[in-house]
Amino acid sequence: MLYGGDYNPEQWPDQVQLQDVELMRRARVNLATVGVFAWSRLEPAPGRFEFGWLDTVLDRLAAQGISVALATPTASPPPWFSLAHPEALPVTADGVRLSHGSRDTYCVSAPAYRSAALRIATALAERYRDHPALALWHVHNEYGTTCHCDLTAEAFRRWLRERHGSLEALNDAWTTTFWSQEYSDWAQIRPPRATQYLPNPAQVLDFRRFTSDELLAAYREQREVLKAATPGVPVTTNFVLGGWVPVDHARWAREVDLVAIDHYPSDPGLEAEVEAAFAADRARGWARHSPGAPAWLLMETAPNLIYTGGRMHTKEPGRMARQSLAAIARGSSGALFFQWRAPRGGAELFHSALVPHAGPDSRVFREAVALGEQLERIAEAAEGVVVEANVAVSCDEPSAWALQAPGLPSDRLDHHDEARRAHRALWRRGIVADVIGTLERLSAYRMIVLPGHFLLSDAQAGGLGDWVAAGGRLVAGFLSGVADEHGRVRLGGYPGALRELLGVRVEEFHPLGPEERVTLTSGTGDLWSETVHLEGAEAVLSYLDGGPAVTRHKVGRGEAWYVSTRLDEPDLEKLLGEIAGGAAGLPPGVEAVRRRAGERSWLFLLNHTADDHDVPATGLDLLTGRRVNGSLGLRAGSAAVVRE
Amino acid sequence: MLYGGDYNPEQWPDQVQLQDVELMRRARVNLATVGVFAWSRLEPAPGRFEFGWLDTVLDRLAAQGISVALATPTASPPPWFSLAHPEALPVTADGVRLSHGSRDTYCVSAPAYRSAALRIATALAERYRDHPALALWHVHNEYGTTCHCDLTAEAFRRWLRERHGSLEALNDAWTTTFWSQEYSDWAQIRPPRATQYLPNPAQVLDFRRFTSDELLAAYREQREVLKAATPGVPVTTNFVLGGWVPVDHARWAREVDLVAIDHYPSDPGLEAEVEAAFAADRARGWARHSPGAPAWLLMETAPNLIYTGGRMHTKEPGRMARQSLAAIARGSSGALFFQWRAPRGGAELFHSALVPHAGPDSRVFREAVALGEQLERIAEAAEGVVVEANVAVSCDEPSAWALQAPGLPSDRLDHHDEARRAHRALWRRGIVADVIGTLERLSAYRMIVLPGHFLLSDAQAGGLGDWVAAGGRLVAGFLSGVADEHGRVRLGGYPGALRELLGVRVEEFHPLGPEERVTLTSGTGDLWSETVHLEGAEAVLSYLDGGPAVTRHKVGRGEAWYVSTRLDEPDLEKLLGEIAGGAAGLPPGVEAVRRRAGERSWLFLLNHTADDHDVPATGLDLLTGRRVNGSLGLRAGSAAVVRE
Amino acid sequence: MLYGGDYNPEQWPDQVQLQDVELMRRARVNLATVGVFAWSRLEPAPGRFEFGWLDTVLDRLAAQGISVALATPTASPPPWFSLAHPEALPVTADGVRLSHGSRDTYCVSAPAYRSAALRIATALAERYRDHPALALWHVHNEYGTTCHCDLTAEAFRRWLRERHGSLEALNDAWTTTFWSQEYSDWAQIRPPRATQYLPNPAQVLDFRRFTSDELLAAYREQREVLKAATPGVPVTTNFVLGGWVPVDHARWAREVDLVAIDHYPSDPGLEAEVEAAFAADRARGWARHSPGAPAWLLMETAPNLIYTGGRMHTKEPGRMARQSLAAIARGSSGALFFQWRAPRGGAELFHSALVPHAGPDSRVFREAVALGEQLERIAEAAEGVVVEANVAVSCDEPSAWALQAPGLPSDRLDHHDEARRAHRALWRRGIVADVIGTLERLSAYRMIVLPGHFLLSDAQAGGLGDWVAAGGRLVAGFLSGVADEHGRVRLGGYPGALRELLGVRVEEFHPLGPEERVTLTSGTGDLWSETVHLEGAEAVLSYLDGGPAVTRHKVGRGEAWYVSTRLDEPDLEKLLGEIAGGAAGLPPGVEAVRRRAGERSWLFLLNHTADDHDVPATGLDLLTGRRVNGSLGLRAGSAAVVRE
């Protein structure tokens, strides 16, 4: 089990660095992420490298048996770079050229940036290719900077040529006959910058796709350099999660040796555990397409804080360990934290750390030591990487982006939120689901939920049809399949791409106001309702006016369900639970997740509640060393890992 | 009766266009607005025109007897134009040069834009001057783009020279002695751009007047070209309504052959009907100064949606027809919709249409067909264009702009809102009022309400005085007449321009906080209160401390009332009703409006409520063909048109 | 007693100016501030001066015995200046170059601005050096414009060289190892402009310090010119109060001959009086370091309005006089108002004035006359400038700025607010406190409150320690002393700089959500709580979990208290009252403040409530001329000034 986190020795004098290694030893840390923001220290002037200090750091870590995830520092170019290359500073949609003074302030399409990034990555690869501490390459940090400059415009046009082939195809895909936007020359095309009124949503959607692909191209360049130097060392980058992130990680997963995510829950209560489970299940869903599958890694989380509602919430004693085990239960290869030691200054000076400002004589560091011991005790579970999941919830980045456009029937549509609602309903039911970012290899699942999967290509719709006919249970939420991959509405009745499969025809949408609700024959909904006509399906729940609300269509050996409103959470849980069949039967707030390796299995039990609970389990609790026979008493806030 | 709407054949393949004409025939559409956003299709490269497709469209429509409102497409320049003329892209007050990517993205002061607009308008005029379908020229679309660029600055200075004659006069009008702003050279003057603190309100006010006049000049240029080619075809442009619109439509009404408005109510409930009545009565008020008077035209409204609170509200069955009849009742020459067919893509892809995404097999299209039949049945009422209104509410765009300045006694002052409150009170009382944008030809009215008419010139004040002396009943709300036409406060006691006429002297304003109310001897008010001294008037209602709140001054044969607080709506309704005398006596939510043609009259009855009502009427109900004798049973949500 | 206010004769024709002088005489005005925004009138073209009109104004005032505070008009450059020197217009952090059109629109680092300002100041000094009316130089107005342009960047770099000496020291102070921000050349440093993510808080803090010092340098230049011409005439500038102001007035106080403040309370109720008392006590605290100490001057306040919640609140009858006496009670040398006469136009056309729009026949002007009489009656109290205060509340601008950074444990931290809470608690207790902007000359006090004094240098902490050991009572609020002067956290446990003095070690912060509260053994708190370990101190109040919340550490002859949460106001009042000892015992809302001159003293009694109260007093009430023997009946809303 990997254990450790981000380590920034460049911020500290030597005696503190020496103490760091000693404290890491005490905490049983085995992986330190080094160099993420060290560019200005590693290359203080263009092409002049100073590796001596890093040599010392890596040697000391290696001497203690601590491995290193060595970062390329390209997320934060040094001041000398920005001064020399103002054209490589990003520009907002309003035309504001940003200034140096933070991190992430670069234009990924600027040749100067790309070559400077490759130079430092190459130098690092050559310097440390044979260092015994080197275990993993950590490229960049949280790719996610959007730029609207003219260099970006050029790159965007190149990408569009590639994607659409011809201007005719682009004009068609973007519906440029609307508002007189037909392009007669590629040179006329711009990123979506500030304009007088509503932008073209297809242009915005393609620009987000482009940004993701352009960032990916920059990652790939670095990866090639690193792979060339160290073919045996895995390469990854840490995915950052958030609705604002202009990256489609499902496409990236194929390109990293190990899917690694940063995750910071935002709710101080139980919802944080649900958020974390969603993030973990998403990472696992992405990891299906990664060479490192099925493993993934929680690369960053905060040891002792949840940032929520404008303030830092202290994690309660024991919560850090329980959340770490929860991530491992769902497939993480360990628990890494941002960060090892709290900084004295800088923009994040109060960000939590395993060694806080108060120093090692602190609850947090004592918990870090205890966690290190626990992870050693459950080390054998590292073999069990397969998590049982035969249910999937789709979470499709392009659909999420398309639903962020203005001018939609409701401005409260949020694909991520709908996906999280579906996932939460299953979580409460005790059902472990993969959250999948592409509609591929569907046969792994017996049930798939499509929550507001607005964009569906013909191929995707066809794949879903085949899978249902072969026995799958599809639950499509409203707006799924309404548009094609370019965001064009499919005509003749909603939801065009799935109409036949679902056996319904939706004539009209009726979005609801913030206070409005609709009552069904059983349960209630909000946000949305529709006029649904049955064309083969049967109504399972109806609106009070008699119109179908939730329908089922038997197709081949499977079933295609349609949900035309946003069901209240208990109603959604009931519906999805019934379609999935079975339920864990655990008390609310208690999780049970199993990792497997062939015949062997480890049952992770996590009690997120403030009460003690008895839960069914049989085997050896690795954390306590006690045998368990049918029932395990799980104390409030505690966890168990039972070798079955 | 005109019936139809915006039609964008350029978005559709030929077979859809063929279906369109067939469906229009079924719906009895007789007017289609064509070409509004077709510039990139009509002129795909500078000076290269492609009219073939439009010839086909117009020929087909003509063949079906459908007339065309042919638009000049100048509201949305094509990409090639913006690429060639970046100086013709608008600039915000912050200096952001906007980009192509939406509609309305042009600087009206840019010579390149003006000449390109004239070129396409001229080409259209020459091509279609003799086409049998051509019934109306529709110039541009919803003029309303403000720009702050240097070309605009030049035009602004030219306009200011014209308006003020000399720098001395401008310095005086703008009170530039305040904050050291005296101009010593015209070149020093700029549009009001982002500045360090509060702008000069007189500069802002003149810039809004300038913007309106500059847009008007662009309209006039196109009109002249069209008139030269087709002297007999009326020319208009569609006015867009909204507090943000930088256009004083009262000045424009003189320049259009037919006042045409676009109106989209924003409340899902009964208030939408009041909004629509206000818009109609405003259009009729403007139309008094138009060559086409007294007719006006509802050029755009949404068939099946009200955009409200961030989401689209579906219009209830029958509401589209009832709202169409309500507009016609108040003088519209018909009912035109945006739009004929819902688009597949683009920024407004979910905007409602007579032919929705679901196609003609839909409630909406069936209602469109039914409405076409109804309009044929009431065709004779097209002759009756005069609507009875001897009460007026003034709504003065410059006053509204002036009250949007920062630094006023309250930041919740809103002239449009005050005008709407007064109009709503009369509407509830069953009194049909004109909403007038200039204080001219007052003798048409026996009562005029001035709600927060902040700016009053000496001439305007004098005209009101003469009209009162001759028997008019004036009801002036607080802040009316406080400032002159340049926004300078008239000294010696408020409201300077009307002090003598009203027989009061206001010593102090006492704006109220959001939760505060004042109690009067009868009724209550909020937002505002004052210290009022009687100087000839008598107190009709008083504040609890004894000071006058509502006063009446008998002058000659008339009365001048003053209302120094914002009366609650029932109190305002009571007061205005009593001053106006008489009331329709209809149930709340039921409208009765009469169109006349000489001796003939048609009574429009509209039941906006969810209950059936019996209403007094005698004649022939054209919609049902039934005779009505003294009382008509009006079903919930229905309408009747009675030939009296 | 000084009495008068801002007077802008340049806005008025001659006959109004003649009336002004007559009305000033009636109101017993003795000081008029002239010329604040008259640059465009004084210098209508570069280097061409027109002083004739100002000669007339000053002569007339002098003839009436009215003195003049003559302003340099440099806060509002005329249009010709901005047209000629666009580089002297300020630039926002987003890079927007602002335009002329308001006031305060200049870049203080632009050489063109600095030399133009000196030219007009020099011309005024030479013209009026011997004028009999000249009593005070009023430099500029409310210094406070921030700029981010390249000229500013140069000046910022010069200031940084001066402050830090070397790039190494700067890199260390700014913790630039964080996020790869190490500077290798001064040229790389910029003002904090728009950047991709969180800025470096040390850069932001230094930029605010720089802005304050750069503005101060501009003030000093003008002062030198004026002093050279008129060595005997005091020079000042009016400090503007507000959280947004980029000026550390504590540093400025040393440079003005008389601390002068502008103060506009923002609450319509009793809180306005507390705000005013805080402002007065702050001015007095600053004045300790001014040559004119201990006097200070209320240079601007509004006669008849409080701007609150988006609207103007009329001051109740008598309130203007009572508030004036309240300021004088706390040490003001008089009562000056913005402004003498309400303007006809301009951005502040409804700002209140002693002569309102309604003219002299008005309540406000009658109150102005009455106030003039009252001030004459209490003229002798002008001698008593020392106000009794042996308690101090610190209010440290750099700490306030540092706590405005993003990324802190809570986004609701506000040093000014904490200082105001402490001051309010003392005010309610009847304890007069100085509000001090530097931790100097502490021996004047027996008790000092440090509310969230985030930044503490070693020297400051040492000074506090010495003072406590010598008998002082320190009450440190949470976050005080956590960081050094560069905002770097002091390690090993909070609050580093004061840990030993307070005898506590804080291990963790626990910020609270908006609705959260903590219960103590007595009382409650919100916003913040901590894990506090006792290291010498004793717990006076504890959290419910037993941890110390409020502690006391006896050190030498003094006591060092620590308050680790935000106590509710009654609890804070109780705590501070008990530590301070004694209390006035007056009814809530009644103030008693004493001015002294050696043995003589004057007791100011102010009844801000709506009830009559008997208050203890003995002597002669100068306002009524009545003898007072032990008890004075103070009518609701009234004031008394008792010569003791």
C-alpha cells in the first residue's frame, strides 16, 4: 500500500529536511511526490539547471527506503520564463492577458511554453533515470488551464480541421446557418471569446474538447521523453476533479500508466464520504481504459481539513484513516496526501498537512503515524484490486459541458449533479457502481444508469440498444440522447437517439421552477417534467394528469427504463434499487466494499456514523488481528478490513 | 389579420422547406418574416450575392398566397465581415473589443459596418422590389447594440456639437464644474467608459440618447434605400422591449411606417397578461406618432413558452390563442410569432416554435392551426383599429435612464416599474390606458399619470399646466419634474417644474429601506416618503405625523394630484380609479377591450382566470357564431370577440 | 470650535455666492474648505491659471471673518490633463486603463501627474501665501487610488529594493519557493495583476504597503511646496475611512499637522453613533503621532443623511447637532460638513448639504444655524483637547490587509470588524478607548486589546511583553501574532509571537460555519474556535469538551489574556469590562465623555435614545446656561456640555 504525499523540500532549510526524513520513517511513509512546483529552483535561469539539492533529497529518501514520484514542474513556470515569453501567458475570454503571480499561468498552445516544458522534463529524465528512489513519473500538476489567445486560436483551427475535415462539415455540425455564422474560411474561426449575446453552443463545446485534447498533447510529449529515458517507470499525471475542469479524463485514462486523482470533498458531514465514493468509483471507471487497470491511486487529499462554505472544517479524529481505507476499499493503491509539511508562506499557507504548523507534537501527526501502521497491517489487500461492480452510472464530460450552455430549457441542469444523485442513491442502497466516462465494454454490467446523457452519437445509441437486447437494464434519465454529438437536437420527438429503444416519444419539456414539484402515482419529482407518449413502453409511474412519468420497455432479454422527471432521492433510491435487485442491508452510513484477487477477498467495513453497529462479516480483521464470526462490532467512526 | 412569424428556411433542406409551405397553408399563415439572420447565406463573400435560394422561398410562399416581411439581415454580420473589419466590432465600457460569435456584434458608428449594411439592403431592394410576396420591409432586428470605441467617441462628439451647440452649453448642461470636469476642447470628450468612481450622470444620459439616435440614423439610411426602390411598401423595424435597451422608441415611432414590437412576458402567471397589456398599450402609445397610426403590430412573441426565473415555462393549452387575441384587442394588426419552426442547433435551439422539435403531430401545431381559423373568423375586426383610451400613463425613456444612475437617494428607483405599477392598477380597474412616450397631443386624454417622470423640460411642464387648466386630471408621482432635461435639479423645493401646478413644495425626501413602510390616513406606502408643504393644494391623504402624502390642487377646470410615496397596489388602484371615475366592474383577471371603426365596434373578452364567468356583452360572438344578449358565458381561459 | 465645511463656489453664479456668504454669517460658519475639485477652473489649460474668481471668493470670506482651508485640487485632474497624458490614467488589476469621467482617476506613480500636481500646488501657494483667509492647507482629497500599470510596477520595484535590500531577502519574505515563484531579477516583479489562481499573499500585502507609501510620497511633495511658501500655516489631508482604502493612516499621521478625517456612518440607528465613536477614537489614536496631537478634526460628515443599504436615510431632527458634539467630545476641534450647498448636478447631486436644494427655508438650514449658536456657547471647551483614555484597541491596517487574502482558514475574517466589536463592547460599557494604529508608547495604557492582530514583528511582540511585565493587561484575540510582518506563519504552535507571553500553545484552528456556535462554560462564541493547550496560563472559560477557550497568564505585574473564539457581544462586553474594571453605569445609548485642559474639564453628555434620562453631572451646562447639581435631566435625543 502506497503511503505518503506531496513533499516540497525546496521550501525548507536542511535541518528541517533531515527531520522530515526521520518523521517519514516514523510514519512508515513509502512514497513522496517531489518537485511538483520546483521549476524556479531546478532551472533558475533558462537552461541552467541546479540538481544538487534534489540529488540530496532523493538520496536521503532512498536511504530510508522511501520511493519517489518525481514530478515535472511544468504547471508553474518561473518568473524568468513569463518575462521572456509574454505570449505564453494565458488570455481570458474577455481578452485579459493574465500575469505571472500564481500557478497554472501558461498557454499550453504557446510553442515557447511547450519547448521549455520539454527541456526541463528531459533534463530531469536524464538526471534521475537510474536513481533508486524513482518509482513513478508525475507529469505536471492538475492539467486544466484554458486560454483564448491567438496562438490558441491557431491550434483550435488545426484541431477543427482534423475533427471536421471540411468547412462544410463544420458549418453543418455547428448549425452556422443560425444567426448568419457560416464560415467561408478557416481563418474566420476564433475561440469563443466575449461576444455581444449568446455564443454558438457547438463552438463552445468543441473548444472545450479542443482544450482537453491540447492539454493531452502536451502531456503526451512529456510522457514520450520520460518513457524514452525510463521505459520501465510508469508515467502518470494527477487528474483534478471539478465541474470547471476543461478536461475529459475519460480520454486521458488511456494515456496514463496509472489513473491518479486529486480529491477534496466539500461537505463537512456524511456527504463527504459519498463524494469520496463517487470520486473513487469514477477513477475506477476511468481506470478500465488505462494500462494500469484496474488499479488507480488517490494521489492527493487533505489530511485534516475539508474546505466547505468558505472555511476550513477540521476532520474529526479518526476520519483521515477511515477515509483512506474507504478509498483503498474502492480500488486505490494507497493513500497519498497533499501534503507532507505545512508551508510557512505562500497562497496555501493554511492548507492542511501531515506535519502541521504545530509540528509533530500534534494529533494530526500522531494519526499519520497510526495510519502508517494500519496500512502495513492490511498490506496483503494490495493484491486485491478488483472491486465488485456490475452496475454503472455514466458521467459524460461532453454532455456536462453541453448542459452548461445558456439558453437551455432550465439553467439548473447539471449532468455531474445528476450522475452524483444516481450514484448516491445506489451508495445508500449499498450497491457499488462504476462511474464510467465512455459507453464502451458495456457487457461488464447488468445495469447502466444514464443521467442526463444529453449527447449521444448514433454509434453510442446503437451500442446501448445491442446491450439491452442482450439482457442489460438501462435507466435513462430525462434529456439523455436528445442531441447528437454536436449538440444538435434530434427531431421528431425526444429523446431522438433512444426513442425506439425506450419505446416513448416525448412531445414537450416542462421544466419546473425552484419551488415547484410534481406528484407521481408514487413519489415526487422536481426540476423537470415532460409530456411523454408511450410507443411500446408501459407506464410504471404516472403524473397526476395521467401522463407517463417513469416507463419500462422490454426489449429482447433486457429492459429500457425512462425517467422523465428528477425523482426525489428516496424515490430514486427505491427505483434504482428495485431495478438493480438486492441490497446490502447495512445501516445508513455504513459501507461494505470488497476487494478481490482471484479467490481471495478482503471486506472493507466503514462506519461513518456516530453510533456503534454490528455488521455481518466472517474472517480475520487485519486491523485488530481478531477473528470475526458472522458479525463484527464496528465502533462509531471506525473501520475494519476482514480477510475472508 | 396578419398571422405568421419568423421563418428561417436557410436552416433547412429543401424537403423541409416544402413541408413548411404545406404546413403554413394548413395553419392559414399569411405573413412570413424571412431573411432576418441570413446575411452569410445571402452574401457569402464581400459583394458576392446568392439570391437563388431566396427566390425559391419567396416564389413558393407567393404561390400559396403568403406574404413576406422581407428583412435586411444587418443585425448579424457574417464572419468574413468581422475578420476584415475588426474596428467594426463593439467595445464594452471596460475596453473589451468583443468577438464574432453571436448576433448583434457590430459597432453602428463604424463606417465599414454602415456601408456593408447599405450594400446588402440595396441588393435586396433591387432584387425583390417587384416580387409579389413582398408586403413589408423589416429592417435589421431589435436595434440595441451599444459601443464605446473610438469611432463611437467621434460620433458622440458630433452628436454633442449638434445637441449643445457650444462647449459652454455642454459644460453647463453637464454641470462639469463638479469634480473638475470642464471641457476646453471637444476632443477631450469620451463615451462614459470605466472610470475610477461615479460617472457624470449627464454624460451617461446623453450617451444613451446618442446611442438611440445613432442607431436610428443607421435605420434611416436603410429605409431611404428601400423607400427609393419600393415607395409603396411600408418599412419598419421590430422594437425590442426591456430596461436594458438603449433606444428611445418614442423618437423612433415617427420613422417607421408601422410600429412593430417584440414582446416576451417573463411571469408564468396572470402577471404575464398584464405585462402583455402594458407592452401593447405602449406600442399603441408610440404608434400615435407613426405614419401607420393607430395600428401597430405584435411582430414577435413565443408560441409556447414564457422564459421565467431561469427556465422555460410551457404555455397552458389555449393560452397562445388568448394572448394573441388580447394583443389584437389592444390594437395589434395580427399575431406574429418567433418562430415558425424550431431550429436543430444554434444558441436558441430550445426556443419555442409553431412547429416544434416534435413536428406537426403536436399540441402546439394543432393550436397554431386552430388559431389560424379563429383569426379568419374575426377578420372583419381588422377594420376596427381605434382602441378607446382617454387615460394615459407616461413612460419616458430618458427619465428611466436618468434614474438608473448611481448616487440617487435610493438605488431601487425604476421608472419603468413605476409606470407598470400605474398601468397595472388601471388594468385591474378595467380601464384601458395609452402608455405614452412623449408629452404631446395631451388633449386626447382626460387623465394622465406621470410615474417618476424625473426629467421635465420647461416646455413639457408648461404643456402639462395648460392641459390641466383646460380640464385635465394630472396624477404626478414622486420625483416627477425634479430635474430638467439635463438631469439638473430644479432648486428651491421639489418638484421644481411642477411645484406651482401641483401647489406643493417638497422640502426633503425620505427614502425607505426594503422592509420599511409608511402608514397613511388611508392605506400604506413603501420605498419613498417626503416632507411636503401645501402651497395651494389640499391634503387628501396624510402621513401619520400629519404631513401631506397625497394632495390635490384645483387649477382652472382641472386637477393636479401629487403622490409622494409609493402606494401599495390596492391603494394605488383605488386612488387612480377614483380619479379616473368609473370602472369596468369585471371579475379580476377578465379583460374587456373594444376596437372601433367609426360606428362599428368589436368587444374582445378575455378570461385569464381558471373559473368560468358571465360578462356583459351584446352582439355576435365571431369565434363561435353565437348571438349574445346582454351576457356572455366565458369559460375559464377562453376568449370571445363580439361584433356589437 | 471650527464650524463649516466644503464650499464649491465654482459651481454657482455670483448672486448665489453672495447669498452663501450671508448665510454662512447667519450660521456662524468660521471655516470653509475651498477648491477641492476646482482644478479645471483654476488651470483651464496647461500652465494657464485663472485665480480671479478665487480671489473674490477668499476676499469675501475674509471680509466676513471666515477662514479658509484651501485645497490643492489634485484629486481630480481636468480633462485636458488626461487627454495629454493617457499614461497617467490608472489601470486595474485586469489591465483595464480607466478613462476620465469621474474623480480620483490618476496614477500616482506617473511623472506627468506628479509634476502637474506640484505645478498647481505651487501656483496656489504663491498666490495665496499671504491671504488673510488662509488658515489651513488641505492637500488633495481622500488619497486612495490604486494603480497596476507599468509605471506603478517600476515604482513598486524601487520600493521593494528599499524595503528588502536584496532579491534573496525578498524571495525569503515572500516565500517564493512556493509555486516556483523565485525571482532572479528585479525586472521580473509585477504588481499583483489578474493571474490564473491564488496570488502570492506576501506580494499583495507589500503592494498595499507600497501603494500607501507611494501616495504618501505624493502628499509629502505637495506639503514641502506649501510649507516652503507658508511655514506657519498647518498642512493636512483628509483621511477617508473604509475597508477598501489602500492607505495605512497610522503611517501618515506623522506627516500631517492635524489629523483630519472624513466619516460617513452607514447604519441608520444607534450603531451609527458607535461607528462615529470608533472613527473618532481612531482619529485620536492616529493623532498621538501627529505634530498637532492630541487634536484632530472631523473634516467631513453628512449634515442630513446616512447612506445605508442602498438608500439615503434622513437624519432625525437634532441628530446632526448631537453627532457633532459627540465628535467634539472625543477630541475633534470642531464640526465640518460635506457640504455647504447642495449641487444642481454632477454625480453626487443628492448628497446632503447645510443649504439643501430646498434652500435656506428648510429644517436643515435652521438646524445649521442652531448648531452654530451651540458651538459658540461651548467655545471654551476647545481648550480641553485631552480625552481620558487609558484603554486601547489596536487596529492594524497591514493585519487587516493580510486577512483579506483568499485561502485563509475562514473567508469571514475581518480585522476591522474585530476591532470594532472590541471597541463597541467598551463603548457599551461606557469606557472611552483610543483606537491605535501602531504598537508604540504603550505605557499610556493600562489595558490593550489586540483583535486579530495577525501580523506581529519580533519587536512588536517584545514591546508587548515588556509592557505586560510592567503591569499592562493584554487581551489578545485569536489569530493575533500568528504571522510575522511578512505574513509567514510562526511555527511550532500558534500564536507564535505571543505564545510565551500568553502561556498557551494552540495546536489547531477550528473555524465555524455561518450558523455554527460554540458554547463555553459561560457564554457563547461563533466564527472560530481552537484546540488550546495551557503552557503557564490558566483557563478562565472553557469549551464544552473541556479545552481552554479564554485564558489568563500572569506575567510580572501584568496579565496576558487570550480569547480563542469570537465571543458574542454581551459576553465580550462582560469580559472586557471585568478586565478593564469599573464602568460608567449610564443607560444604554447614553454617552459621557470628558475633555480636559489641565485642571479644567468639560463633560459631554449625549442621549442617543428615544427616552429621557437623568445622568450624574455637576457644573454649568454651557448649552442651556443652567447649573447642574449632581444630576442632569437629559431629554431624548439631546446633549449637554457641562463645565465641571
